[in-house]
Amino acid sequence: MRTRRLIGVAALAAGAIVTLASPAFAHVTVDPSSAPKGGDTTLTFRVPNEMDNANTVKIDVKLPDDHPFSSVVVQPKAGWTYQVTNTNLATPITTDEGAQITQAASEVAWTGGQIKPGEFDEFTIFVEGLPDDVDSLSFPTVQSYDNGQDVSWIEQSVAGQPEPDHPAPVLQLTAATPGGSDSSAPSSSGQAGVSVTGTVVKKETNNGLAIAALVVGAVGLIIGIVALVRGRGDRAVQT
């Protein structure tokens, strides 16, 4: 009986470890999490399905309207269609070449595909003209399910306070780099650059390895407890 109780406690502990590791995957996030001010970069929005009885069928990302990008290019995604909404600018943007931009993308929505329970997917855009007068950009996102429910990832995180339940994806802006460019620009084939793909794969691999290590550690804990209990039982019998 004592052995069973100890095994049960160890199993609960292992379950708690895995549960604590899971919330990192629950939020809609943007990758990379930071980029140099004044540059260009590829942004990948990672969207998990949090429901166990419905599919995600639409992702609607709002772009910063107070700091519009000079250009937004959407990477095609198999099984999904996208729509870019443009808005007229009160103050035109002047590019480095001297051209005047009077409209800018304010929203990108993906529809037609689905993210099933227990799965996640990624949606990528390339933006030019990151602002140089702010430290972060927020991307409020609405995730729609085929059961009619919407989840609004629009809450703003406040330093020193607990993270809200549905935080908006945030891109932190760091000090500008010489040239104001970013290595994650699309390649000549029109797809996202290799450096972006490598970053995504690396992050997922690291997360997976971390969870795997936690699970293996928990299993080792269970085996150690069982061995200890059996050893004590054998010594008791010998005595």
C-alpha cells in the first residue's frame, strides 16, 4: 500500500510538471519577439488551438495604425487565403527613395483553413519601416472557431503586474542597427528567408527538448522511489 501511495504521489508530481510547462504554448505570439528600430523584418504569428471541441478557422491580425508600416507582404500559406485591409494615412509616409505612400496595411486576415484541437499553425508577413520612436508594437489578434466563438488576444501587458489572460502579441523594438535592415527579409523566391525558418524551428525544438527533459526527470523520480521502497522491503525481509 505504501509503495502504491508513493508511486501515486510521484505520478501526480510528474503531471504537475508537464502541466506547468504547457501554458507557454497557449498564447498567440509573434516571432521574433524583438527587432531593431527603423529596420525591416519578417513576423510570424504562432497560433495554438486551445479548444478540444472546435477548429480554428480564421486569424485576424490588426497592424499598428499609429505607426503604420511602409510595406507589408504576406507569405502564401497552403490551405488558407488572406485579405489585407488598407487604410488612408492622415500623414503620408516618405520612403528613403522619396516616394509618398498615402495608404498602409492596417489588418491581415487568414481564412479557409483550419487548426485542429491539439495543433498550432504559423502565419507570416514581411514588414518594412519599423518605427524608431517607440519601444514596442502591439498586434491585437482575434482567433475565430467553427463553433462560432471568438477569442480576442487584445489585452495589454503592464510591467510589474500579472500577465493578462489574453495578451496581444507584442514586438519589442531594440536599438537601431547600421543600415536599418534585417536578415529575415524574404528571399528572391518570395518565401520567408532561411534565417526566419531556422529561428522558428530552433525555438520549437528547444521547447520540445525542455518538456521532454521534464518528463524524463519525472519518470526517473518514479523509478527511484519504487527502487527505494523495494530495497527497504528486501532489507526488512532479510532482517
